[in-house]
Amino acid sequence: MTRKTAFGMALGLLTMLSACGYDPGTRAVTGGLLGAGTGAGVAAVTGGRPATGALIGGGVGAVGGAVTSPRF
């Protein structure tokens, strides 16, 4: 799996899961946690540094969760 493929899959997963929760704070926390886990996993699989992947994924997930609207 190439890095672009892994990144695209992680970004798609984060986008789908970032809308969990009813208010922006909850969605930011859940998105950040999911993003950190996904980022660390993708970095480990692609030969990168899991800590760096977790930081980047957590940031992207938190922002993605905070700016999305809840699904009712």
C-alpha cells in the first residue's frame, strides 16, 4: 500500500466518523481520538513515526469533528 493510498483511506475514515456527537466539542474530541489512532496506525504501516502520525491525525480529526454538523 502506498502512502497516498493509506492517507486517502485514513482521511475518508476520519471524514465519515468525525460527525459523531451532538455538539462541536464532543465531535472535536471524538474526531481527534479517532484521528490520532488512525494516524499512528497508518504511520506504523507505512514506515513512518507513529507519534508524528498520531499528532497530525489527531489535529486533522479534531478540526474535522469541530466543523461538521451533527446527523439527526
